[in-house]
Amino acid sequence: MPFYVRAGAVPSKRHIQFRRPDGGLYAEELFSTKGFESVSSLLYHLRPPTATLQIREWERHLPHFVPNDPLRNRHFATAQGNRPGDAVEGRTPILGNADLALSVADVDRTMPYFYRNVGGDELLFVHRGSGKLETPFGELAYRAHDYVLIPCGTIYRLTPDEPTRLLIYESRGQIDIPRKFRNPYGQLEEHAPYCERDFRAPELGDPVDERGEFEIRVTNAGRNAVYIVANHPFDVVGWDGYCYPSAFSADEYAPVTGKLHQPPPAHATFEAPGAAFCVFVPRLFDYHPLAIPVPYNHSSVDCDEVLYYVSGNFMSRRGISEGSITLHAAGAPHGPQPGAVEGSLGKTSTDELAVMVDTFEPLQIAETAFAFEDAQYYRSWIEPEPVLAAR
Ligand SMILES: [Fe+2]
């Protein structure tokens, strides 16, 4: 997250001699993005992070993706039937394209290895559960409704304190706060739905002073490998900079409300190459005396819309429950299901919580998603036949 943070011990200037108590040098690492031209941090390790003992193949099962053809709206009810696992191998891919992959995971165990995605940032949304993300920058505690943003290249291990349901977005690039929320100095503007105080950085503890054989599973845009390294990756005594994992709770999001219905861009959270993220949180409805609280019918011809339903009544959606994922495909009309408009009139607030991403290239469907599909969803807008009175 691009706010400056400093933790632990760092030397007075970058790139100078910085010595351990035994007289040896700490190993400085530049953790940078977009080459050397975007946000970065400097970390100081007890020992070099480069000591690789062995590299071998990561025999990883990656699903086959198929086009959403014939083009239609889809619903995947993922709450039931997903196999638990760890936060990486336990992922069940649902949708993806060259910009973004979306999966769910029911995490019930600690990863017995470290993981590093060098292909882009990862954004984890915590539907339920709590635990910690361990990284070289320190530990980041997470809880339900947190977004956990993990910069490209971060080595991490996720340890649940209780069973954790995650929605996972893997981007091909950097996931950022939208430009419209920042002033020219990078500070969040007054109209932004969150401020710097809402973002949590990792807490750095004592460095892990261990040598041995440590397994890091590495992925980068479809290339996978297992690295065995000699020095514990969390042997950091200090770091500073603008690039580090962070957490932000959707419960802290301050929604925009209006006289009339506010479209998804009014609920923006993050943006990434080819993707825009938003969140629908409990909020007051529109205050025009004749306002219709639920959305209008529309066909988003330029993007695929993916909603993940977290909690609440989901007033405009029939057959949807917690853990449901809907894909409203570019050009496929959708809107409130029959009865939802009339049912919404006069309501003054909603308790729904749902997270959304729009992608600007078509999403494909992972073969693993079909086990969760409600194949009749695209017919859910059919008006019921009127009941004829008996003569
Ligand atoms: Fe929509």
C-alpha cells in the first residue's frame, strides 16, 4: 500500500554498511515493483535471501478453462461442497482471464511451505474466519470482511486460527487504490471512502534466525517451481518503504449514498490492469420519495461483472445465498428478479455485504466451477404466469 512505513532497525542511509552484533553485514534487499520505477521497500535480512539450494518442478494441478459460450449469465453456489485445504493448494478456481483469476478456498490448515506469486498482486477477501498472514515484513492478523492485499513477489504463509473462507483474486499486475481517491501527493482525498488509518500494515517481530532447508513454492504467469533455500525467509530485522502487505476491512468502508440509485463505480475499492473492484456494504438507501432502491436493468456491454455474496438479504437476487458467485456477462441483460422492484419500495436501508469485480476482457470458466453451477440461473428473470381466477 503506497504509504510510507518503517519497522524495526534500518540504517541511517540506504545502501550503506549495516552490521549485525557479531560484526557481519546484514543483507539488504530491494523489494521493488515495475522494475525500479514504482513503489518499493528495503528489507534487512540476517542472511542473504538468495541462497538457493535446489530448484525442482512444482507438480501443480491447474484447471482447464473454457469460454462462457453460449454467452450467458451464470451462478455458482460455492458455499457447500468445496474441499478444505490450505490457502494455496486448497484454491478452487472459478473464473479467469489473462488479467485476473478468481478462486475460493476453505482454509482449515497452515501451509506446510512458503508461497510466492511473482506474476502479480493477490487480493484475498476474508468471508469468514481469522488468522494471520506471515511475511518477511511481519505478521498481518486478518479477520472476517478483511481485504488482504499481497504485493507481487511477497513470500508468505497463511495460518488460520479458525476455519477461513477466502475469495482470492490473482492479478497480472498491481492492485491499487483508484487514482480518483488520491491527490497529487498520493494522500487519500476527503471524498475517498477510506483513509490511511483504515489500512493495517504487518507487525514486525524478532527475526527468525534459522538455517536449513526451507521450501518456497513459486508461481509466475503459469510457470511454477519449488525453491529450497538455505535461510529462513522471515529473518528480517527491519524494513521501510511503500510496498508491503496490508489489510483493509470492508466494515470500515464508508459508502456513498444518494438521492437516487448509486452505480457500482460509486462503491469502488481497488483497481488493477483490466479489473475494477467494488464493495456493497450495509448502507442507507436513496432518499428521493419515489426512489427505487434496487438497480435498474442493464447489460454491461464492456465488462463481465462478478459478484460474491457475503451476508445479508441480497434483495434483488432470487436463489442467491452466502458464498454465491454470479457472473453477469458482458452484453447479457440482467437486473432485479421479478417482484424485487416492488418488494424494495419504501425500504430505507440494506444489510447486504457483497464484493464485486468487473473485468474488461471476457472471463472464462474453470472446469472446477461447474460442480457449483446453478444452470437455470439465466432463466431466473422470467415473470411467473398470472394465476387465473376460477369462473
Ligand atoms: Fe450489473
